Amino acid sequence: MTMSTEPSNLQGQPAPPKGSSRAQSWGGEIGAVALFALSLIFIFGGLKLGLGSFFRLGTGAFPFFSGSILAVLAIFVGLHEWRSKGLSHPPDWISFLAIVAAIAIFASTADRLGLVPAVFMSVIIASFPDRSLSLVGKAILGAIVSAACWVLFIRLLNLPFKAFVGM
């Protein structure tokens, strides 16, 4: 085993040169701000839909609580990135945009098509950047997640979603 004389970060990658500028590595902070903005959309959208009561959750409870968790995580990511010396690897903006598109598709189709088709399409769109899974694999994943959402949200939690509109 050979030993390197270069300083390295926790992932074993060479550390940036001592004279490198911090200004060139703001990708993590920008990503944290984007996640926080997305969490606010979830939180306010959930409040608009209605939280319901403790024993009878409304349709806005899940987006509200998931948005709240996302906000806390975004704050931690932003603080960590701000305190660190820079990114170990660049942000994956394509994956981030796929997630945002999947959320937009779900939000725009859940009422018109139903929970199952909206979740199916969201999973397919969110998984597009993953090249390790074939299109058939993505469709199978979408079907499994859709079925799980139907069981959890409609059957077990009895939330006022329709599995398919018109049925």
C-alpha cells in the first residue's frame, strides 16, 4: 500500500489546493435553498388542503409533514455545506429536476386521474435519471409503489383519495 503525501477529505478524494476559492463551490448551498423552497411549497400546499384531526388526517397532512421534514433536512444540509470546505462531488441537478417534475406531475394529476396513476407517473419520471434500471424495471417499481400507496393511504389510513377517477 502506498501512502500519498497530498491532503485528502473524508471520502479519500484529494483536497482542493490551498489557494482555491470557496466561491466556486456554492452548489451545496444552492441545493439546500432549492430544497427549502420546495419544502415550503409542500408545507403551504398541505395547509391549503387541510390537515384534519389527529385521529382523522386530512389530505394535506402528508405533504405538510413531509415538507416539514424536508425543511429541517434542507437546513442541516445548508449548514453542513456552509461549514465544509467544498463539495466532494458536484450536485446532480438532473436528478433534482426529475424529482421536482415528478412532484409537479403528481400535484397536477392526482385529482384528475386518481392516486394510483399519479403515483405511477411520478415514480417513472423521478426514476428517469437512474440508468441502472430499465424502463420495464421502472414500470414495475411504479406499479409496486402505486399499489403500496393505495394500500397505505386509501385502505389503511382511509384518506379521501380516489384510486382511479371515474371508478
